[in-house]
Amino acid sequence: MTFMRRIGGVAAALALFGVAPLVAQYFGQNKVQYSSFDFRIIQTEHFDVYYYPAERTGALDAARIAERWYARLSRILHHQFQGRKPIILYASQSDFQQTNIIDATGEGLGGVTEFFKHRMVLPFTGSYAELEHVIGHEMVHQFQYDVYSRGRVGGGMQTLINVNPPGWFMEGMAEYLSVGPIDPLTAMWLRDASLEGHLPTLQDLTYERVFPYYFGHAIWAYVGEKWGDEAIGQILQASLTGGVEGAFKRTLGVTLDDLMSEWRDAVQTTYLPQLADHYRARRIAQPVLTEKRSEGTLHIAPALTPDGHQIAYFSEKNSFFVDLYLADAETGKVIRRLVKSTLSSNFESLRFIYSAGYFSPDGRYFAIAAKHKDRDDLVTLHRLTHDKYAHLQPSWSPDGKTIAFATDRGPATNFDDLKFGNMRIALYHLDKGTIELLDHKDDGRNINPVWAPDGRSLAFVSDRSGISNLFLYDFTDKNIYQLTNVYTGVSGITPLSPCLSWAHEADRLAFAYYEDGEYNVYGLDNPRSLKRQPYRAPATPLVASLVAAERRAITGTEPTPSAAAASNQTPAESRAGASIYRSPTGFRSSGTTSQTSDSSAPAAISVKTLIDSSPALPDTSEFTFKPYHTRFTPDYVARPTIGYERDNFGRGFFGGTAISLSDILGNHTLVFSGAVNGRLSEAQVLAAYINQSHRMNWAIGGSQEPLYFYLPTLVGPDTTN
């Protein structure tokens, strides 16, 4: 005979997780809560903004920016939130890297929106323009998730799995709706891909063999310009039932393959003709750091030694992590790795995207762009600036009396209306403590100033011509001169990344240049020899429209943007029912839109018009301020199962489920699971609580687990008598 015995009981466990030495931490294990943040809540009409006192001023501005973005995006997407969405703000990148809401953080992550609770999480970077962009980008994701979950926070996971929208669809849409038409950075990627024959196919983008942000941005810009920007919201809504492929077919009347073919033709027709007026960097400069010379495809933030013989830079050097290297400035041969960030206990991370600093000529001081609470300020021995403006990439003059830096100061920036002008070059006069804006107006984005050896001029990077190039400001005649006219662009990873260095003793300039999908560094001796006539804006700006060349080839004329979009609109009848819109009374099909007495069709809405407009900002007196209290809400609920079974061994019910709950900050987590297979006494049960609110994380839990085993049966003659 076979016997079955159940061993039952409750096993309680207490786990204390101390702080391991940083040198032993790897692959995300070094997320340490160095600080305990006293979070509060700003409640607006559509958002709950979580902040702590050190960032109160910035949080109020962020709340107003969020409401302005909501007014724009809800109009272009024809979608409304039924409840407030959470926005969690951190005062700096360092604070942001301590968050428990998401696992992955790093300098390259400017913000994130997670699906389950639609939480937007982001740090302040010190630049209000960048803050506005990130809030807009991440809010598009909140709209996307709200559509896929049909307004039910925590729902819609199966819909998202079924639709499976690719990165170019999601991230490209977010980038286009927050940036607008193609900007110089996206155009740089398109020019390079056209020239080198690397324009991605639909398969490349779908399986993310290429970076989806910029190419996705360009695809949505093409769709918006050709079919009208309101088609974007209709495609998003239609993807709920038809998937991505079906959404484009139903809304635009074209397949994705046809759309991609037309887009690729439009990109090449637009950008390849521009090659005749520009050149590669090799024409005027010598390659210093390339894959062939120095290994790796990423060579950024170059810094020449004063004699110009060696160069420090950041590179991945054919590995996964970005480290700091030193190389010979003539041959590009790597001399040594200065810092291996992943194995050094002295560095949490290397700020390779925004890092910039400069020694004073006597070597006694080092100026850096540092974070002070929620703002970026210039710091030497004492703080030099203290205001809301951005102050980036400081550079000492040869005489040590002046610091040049990039800033958004100027009449175009208005913090009352939260409107931000382009980055300009300014001077901080140390003897007077005053700031002087250089007289080059507000044309384009101007960054990364570096002084000439004699202090009579400044080199900087500007995209005022439509392409990021090297420019020179001459203090003698107060004119600007364009030094280069490259085809792709002088650029780092982002529009604000440092990419320029000038060796004073050698009069040699090094700059990062994007080519063939790589960031390489070139050297330029005596850069002032490229100085020609003072810069004048071109009479005909670079074409940013992907549709203009296409329409010109057909009609022989240059159509206006509105005419181009209008002529390509899909008839409204063919779109009826393709979208689902939110209303206070529930959901309705686009085919049941309420009729009004005004029979005239509303004017078309464009992304550019909405971004350029200034919807009324809410007054902070309308906000409600609340303390933060821990409240658990579901993160995930496993689909419950229940059933009844009868067989030769007996009969009984079976079933089970699991649920995970946490607070909005991710500091406290509850996990429950249970399963029954026959008798309640044999149920599997688990309960656990995890606390990550302080530097020492801890957890406690209990479980019951039935254990089944066989007992042997002795078979033989009865010998008891």
C-alpha cells in the first residue's frame, strides 16, 4: 500500500539587505537609497505631481508645463484622461538614480513612463527647455497607455501584448508630438543614413536593429505632413483593434510596406541633393579617433591637453560600458584607460553625455556645471550664478578673467509664461560679477564655447544654418564666422552634449563628428584659417519638409504645408468608426461624434502650431497641496483560475492567483499568492512585505507549502504470532 503524508506549517523569514561595498556591486545592484525624500503632492486638474521641498519651485513650474502639454496633446490626439496621472519629480540625476519605481536608471535615461500605473518619472537637468521636452515626450506615453488600457490604470496588458507596438511607433510618436517637425539632430541622422545607404527598412525598425527615436520621429513627421497630424491619434486608436499594420491601412489607406517605401524615397529626395553644397569633415580636418584607429564606434566629449599631443575622451571601445580613455592625438592609438567606471568604487557613473569642465589657465581652479537643488549653476570655489536659467559648458578665458558658457538667457526666455529661447553664448566677468550675452541674437542652438589661445575669439557649435557646424565669434569686429560646412553635423549624443576642445599651446581644435552611424573625432590645426566672410543666414533655408520635394516632383510647384496636408487627407467617411474617443459619459466611436449647430468642419490642427502656441497656463493658486501618505495600489494581478476535477484519486476544486501591490513611489511592496489543489488544508500560500524606503532595505514574509512524498509499504507473512 502507498501512503501520502502532508507536511504543513508556516515558514517565516526575515531578510535584511545591508549596503554592500560599491566595488562589489554590478549590473544594477548598486542602486542605493542614499537619501530619504520627504515627498509631497501638488494636485492639478489632470495630474498628481510628487516632489520634495528642495525642488518646490521647479515642481510648480513642472506642474504648469504638464497642464500646458495636456491641453496640446489632448487636442491633437482627441483623447481625455478620466483621472489624474502621477508625475514623480527628482531634483537631480543622482536623486533620480535612487528611485524604486523602475529598475534601470542611468545618465542616458532622461525620463520614463511605466505601463502599470502610468507613472511618469523624471529628473531635473537644470535646463527648462529640456524639462519641457521630456515632460511632453513622456506624456505622450501616458496617452498611449491610457488608450491601450481604455482608461483603466493597471489594465490593458493583454491589449498591449496583442498590439505589440514597435519602438519606432511608440517612441517616434512621442518624439514628434513633443519636438514637432524634423529638427537638426534628426535631420543629421537622416542625411547620414541617406549618404551611407543605411536608411532602415520596416524590419530594421520593427526589430530595433537601429535606434528607433529619430527615425520614428521622421516617419511620424512624414505622416503628419502628408495626411495631417490628427491622423496620428486616429492611427493610435485604430491600433487597439487592428494592430499597427491594420491601423495604418484603415486610417491612411496604405500598407506599412508602402508607407516605408514612400518615406525612404522622400528622405533621399530631400537630403541627397544637399550634399552638393556641403562636405565631409575629412576635407578640412584629420581623423583622430575612429573605429579603425582607436576601436569602438563612440568617441565623444574630446578634451585636448594644452600642448595638443594627447586627447581624453569617452568611448565604449567595442565593449558594453562607456569609460574614459587617453589617446595619442596624432595617431589615435589608445595610451590607457583612465577610468573604468563599472569596476571603480570611486565613481557611481561617468557623466559622458553632459560632462563639461575647464581649468583656469593657472591650473588653480576648475569650473564645472553643477547641480544645486533643482538648478544647474556654475561653481568654482563659490557659486557664481543662482537663478532659473541654464548655465552649461563653462570655459575660462586665457587671462583667467572671464568664463564663457552656454545659456538660455535672453528676451526669448520668459519664466512667467514658461517659454524658453534657444541656447546662446554668454560671458561671466569675474571681476564685476556680471553676465554679458554675445551679440548674435537668438538664431539656432549655440553651445560648447572654447577660447582661442589669444583670447580674441571664441569657437562654438551652432545649428543656425540647419546643420550643427563650427562657428567663430570675433571680439574685435563682433562678427560671427562659419568655419565648417559639413554634411552631417558636429555633434555629441544629444543636442547639448559637449563636442569641442581647443589646445591653447598647439592652436589645435578637436571636434566630434557624426558619420556612417558613428561618432568620430577630428583634429583641425589653426582653425582660424577657415575664417572667411561674416556669417549671413542663407536666403533659402535647408529644406526640412519631406513632402515638399515629393509634391514638387509631381506638380512642378512648391505647395504650402496646409495644401499638402489637405490634398492628402483620407475622406472622413472612410475613417468612420476607426477611432474610440473618451467622454465624461464613457467611450464612443468616432462615428458617433456629437453634432453641433455649426456644420462647418473645424480647422485642421498641426503639431507645430500647437507647440508654438501658448495655451493658458494654470495659476498655482488653483493647485491643491497635500502630504504624501503610503497607499497601496495593484501593480499586477495574475489572471485567477478556478476549476473542479474528479479522477481515480478523488475529486476537488483547484485554482489560484497572485497579486503585487505597491505605493506610488515603489518604496513599499506587498506580494500575495495562493493556490489550492484539492483540499484547503493543502493550499499553497505566500505573503511578503518589502521595504526599500531607506538605505537598508528589508523584507519579511511567510509561506505555506504542502510537501507530498511516498512511504514504503512492507509486504510479507504476518509473524506477530
